[in-house]
Amino acid sequence: MSIKKDALHNAQQLLFQAFRDADHQLPERLLILEDPTGYLARQAHQLFPNAKIDLYLKDFRRYLALSQHFANNSQVTVHPSVLPNAHEQYDAALLTVPKGRYFTRKLFTVIKRALKPNTPLYLVGQTQLGAKSIIKDATQFLGSGETTIIKKHCRVGTCYKSDQTKQTRWQNDPGLILDSYHTYDLSSTDTTVSHRTLPGIFSWEHLDNGSAMLLDHLSSELVQGKTVWDVGCGSGILGLASAQLGAKHVYLSDIDLLALSCTWENASTQSLQDRISIGAADAAMSFYPATCDAHNPYPQLQFDLQNPINPESIDLMITNPPYHQGHEQNITMMQRLLESARPHLAKDGQLLIVANTFLPYAKMLKHAGYDAQVLHRTNTFSIHQAQIN
Ligand SMILES: C[S@@+](CC[C@H](N)C(=O)[O-])C[C@H]1O[C@@H](n2cnc3c(N)ncnc32)[C@H](O)[C@@H]1O
């Protein structure tokens, strides 16, 4: 997010202060986006106990925790979805600005549609991480607004949806236009597929070079008849390619709810649903299978939170693991993956990992008890292949 973890609480307190102190009528419906701890939803519920509050989050782990937290609260609904599809329903929206300028802009587009005319969006970001220009973006796009608090290295903006909007440079970009996708072509020897993504997903504008290198290592010989798990699948590139190449079954998982919705979309445009399972999983831990309720217009996924599954007899686990969390380098997902992968792997099951060459993955694999080798190395990326020894 455009707020570092240690500054989040201060930032959200300031955001809530701006909302609480504003001179507005009793809201009937509130929209809250990217409130990772549920702080804003709790405060808003205390202040306006009769208001209906809808909370949208990107991280499945947050969704899981907060849907349990608010399970007995009929006023607060936590959605397993990132982009609300509401039309002029809300009296106010509160946004903790997430990481990614384009993702934030995407949120502005759905927030604008969701707000009633002349109602406010309150947003907070960290000054050092570009809050000033983000508030400017929101002001231009919604119609009016200003920075209302500058304190504790944060800025709070209050913007109103009005008719005075100026055309922004970005609002007609593919992926940012309401209900659209960004697309790029993925070509293999005999097919080209038009791959759909959205701002906010890893490498949404083009195929990542690391993913491309791993794609080159996937072949019919490698995956034919195999059970494959694409861990951290993003928009589904690696897992769906494995299904195209003849894998018997492919699991695709991520903790990013927007990524999972795009994966669903790509699987349905490629008619691959009968050979794949899409779900939410933290590294290779419990896999919460998704179903799709509706396309309106993006796939609206639901997760069976009571019955996670443990994919078994995985012949091939493929991954391009993240090495950042927010703004910090963080390889804990890889560490957790190496621990959590073991019980799922078939006897001769293998891991195929692409990673930046400077990352210490060969060492980590060895420490975690894998036989590992580097199949291919460039200055930038390496492909590691590993088996349990
Ligand atoms: C480098 S991207 C690769 C995406 C996709 N496989 C590709 O090649 O385009 C890493 C992905 O891991 C996901 N991710 C991050 N932390 C995760 C975690 N703890 N468990 C599962 N997935 C995670 C991110 O949301 C992101 O989609």
C-alpha cells in the first residue's frame, strides 16, 4: 500500500478523524476499501451503528480474518472481492490508498460509480509515497476536493463526486475504463491467446521476463498427464499454459483476490475450467476453492471457508514467487512455500521456480532439505528445479 505498515494506524486514525469531523448527514451506506485491519469499519460502525457498511479488500488473508471478525455483525459485510460493482448507492467512501498508482486509479473509477452524486471520498496516503499526487488524481477524476489534513507524514484528502470533472490522461486506458480489461497476447508454437489483466495485478501491462523464462521451460513432455500446482498464480499465465500443454489437472492459487478473479476470467475465455481448480492459498497451505457467482462484469468469486482442501500427489509445483511485500524486500513466502510444499508433493514431485538470480534460493532449497539444481541462469533470472531428498 502507499502506506508502510508502521504508519498504517496513524494514517487510518487521521482518515477517520476527517470523516468523523465532517459536516454530513447520517450515512445509510458506507463503502470502505483496503482497510487491512478492519479499523475503519469498526470505528464507522461504532459511530453510525445503523449504517450498512461494505468492506472490500485485496488480500484473501485479510478477508478471511475480517469475515470471521464481523461474522455476527449484520451491518458490516466483508466481500471476497476488490472492485465493487455498485451504482450511486453510497453516502461516503473511505480509502486507505494501496500500493500502485494505476490500481488506485482503478479504485477511483469504481468508487465514483458507487457514490451518490455530491458525496465524498476520504482517502489517506503517506506523503513520502506520493499521497499529494494521488489526492490530485482523485480530485481531478471525482470533480472537486482538497487535502484536509497533513500530519504525521500522511495526507488526508476529501474529494466530492461532482459534475465538474476534468478529463484525466489515464481514464480511457484499457483496464481503467469501467468494466474493461487490459490485454496482451501470449504466443506459443501453435496458439496465441489474448490474456486479460487488471491494474493491481503483478506485471499487468506485459508478460514478466521471469515468467516468460519459466514458460519456456514448460513443455508437453514435462506436464502431460501430470498434476500441477501454480502457487502465486497472478493472472494465471503459468498454470493455464500447463493446462493447455496437457496437464491432467492444475491447481492455481494466490492470496490476491483481484488476481484470482482475472485467473478465472482467463480460464473461462480459454475454456479450461474442467481441468483446473482455482482457489486462495497462502503459499502452499490450505487451498480454499473458489466458485464463481456471477460475471458483473468481472468474475465474482466465493470461497468455501469451512472446507479448505489439501491438493495431493502434486507432480509439479511451479512458481514465480514474490520477493516484496508492500515496499519492503521479503522472501518469507518462499520460505513458507518450501515448508508447506512437502506434504503435497508426489513421491517424485518437483518444484520449478523462477527467481531473480541475486536471491539466495539455491541455499534456501538446500537448507529446507531439497535436492536442487539451477536449470538455467542469466544475469537477471534463474530457474531452480528441486525435489525432496
Ligand atoms: C511474481 S508474481 C507471479 C505471478 C504469476 N505467477 C506470473 O508469473 O505472472 C507473485 C504472485 O504471488 C502472489 N503472492 C504473494 N504472496 C503470496 C502468498 N503468501 N501466498 C500466495 N501467493 C502470494 C502475488 O499476489 C503475485 O500474484
